[in-house]
Amino acid sequence: MGGFGSGRRRTQLGVEECRALEIGELGDEGRRRSQPRGEVLWRSKRDGRTRGRLSYAISEIEGSARLSYRYAPEGGTLTFAGQVVLAGGPGRRTLACCPACGRSVRTLYAPPRAYQLRCRSCWGLVYRRPQWREQLASMREVAGPTLAELEALPKRVRRRPRRRYVAAPPAALAASLAEELPLGAEELRLWCLRLRAAGLSYRQIAALTESSKSSVARICADGPKAIDAQALVRERLERDAVGPPAPQDDDPAALGAYLHALHRHSLRLGLYRLPATEPDERVVVAADADPES
């Protein structure tokens, strides 16, 4: 959800960008009775500094449990107090009733610069795909068509000349090639074989790919098996990382196409997914434990 091309607005915060209070860490497995008091610390993953602090106390009166807390968003002396009603008896999972909507949830969140704890729906938070999934999706989008073109090549390349070569490659194929020049080593191999399969001579292919006739002949003789698929993917990813070229004139259509391509390139690189704050590590400390341990 919220991945490249999904249409989900990237102005929404993700749950990983907010501080989470996991109710199960405080109340499950008998901790409501054995450890009714303690602190939740949010420490910087970079230097271990405490960046947020929440002290809590769980009280049970006539079968009703409440979690009272004081939250210091910046870890200092400025604190905000609140209460959360807990649900779930012995042997069952502990749930929290969201102070805003009353929904029973397992996790309450505090976005950056907020001092209240609310559920995910109240804050409008979204789940984002893990970074490795984003990278995999981007790789598939960039290198997938190229690998499909490699797979579509004929297994055997025509070595004897045709009786009559085509005068020019298909317009769409020629336009795609012109956008990719200059070519990398593996890209050149792929294009030579694609153009040869389209019915062009060595001389025509050499002129289109800006290479020599002897190089084209050698590449076609080697065939598809000589293409290193991993190196080809690497060349495509390096080309994609550069971004779209800027238009050379003030043509509105060319400028609009450039801005659209630049927007998609920014999405692919994750520039709209920069975290709103530095990630924290959450630590739960019992009342009788040393908070610095």
C-alpha cells in the first residue's frame, strides 16, 4: 500500500514514522498485575539518546482497568497527562480503548510533535511496504521490460544475408533506440540482436547503434547466450538513476512530458517517502529497573 503508482497520497504519515505504544508489552501475560508501573523510552537508533519518555501506571478498580500516563514527547520536563481504558481479562489479550473514537486496538500512536495517543484511524496513518519491497518493485519496473526483450530474442540469429533487407527499422523501435543512446556494453548486444531480428543489415545496425560493422557482426555471431543478464540489469538501473533528460526547447508538450517523467522518477527513488523524523527504538522499563540499563 502506498507504493509506486498506487495513487495513494504521500502526504499521509506511515505508522513507522510515529511513536507506537504497544498495549501488549504493558498488559499481556500477567504484566498488568506483576508490573503495573514503568516507563516506555524511545531512544535514537543512531546515538542511543532518549528522545521520548512515557511513564505509566495501571490501576484496576472494580474490574475496570485504566492506564494513566505522562508523556514527554522530547524526553524533557514538558509532559502531558492522559488516561486510557483497558479491556481484556486474565488469559486474554489486553486491548486499549482509543481515547478519541473508543475503538478497541492493540496499538496507540503519537505522530511527530503530537502529545496525545490515538489509534491509527484517528491519526489517518497508513501502512507502507517495507523498503526491500519498494526496491524490488522499482527493479522490476525498470529491468522487467528489458529482460522480456531478452527472452523474446530468437534462439538462433540469421548469419546468411537476406536477399533483401528492410529499408529501415519500425518507427517505434527506432525512436526507443534513439532515446537510449549511448548504449552500454550489454545494451549494445541486446539492441544489435533486436535490430538483426527486425531484418536490418550489419551496416544499418552499426549506423543506428553508433558502433562498427565488425562489432555488430561479432555480436550477432555470439547470439543471445553471450549477453550477461545481471550486467544488463545493472546498466538499466544505472541509466534509470540518472533521471529523464531536460527538454532542449520551450515546447509545452515536451516540458509537460519531462515533468511527468521527473515525477515518476522521484516516486521510484522514494523521494516522497522520506521519514518525517529520525527512527526510534522503543524500550519498556519496569518501575524497579534502571532506565539507563
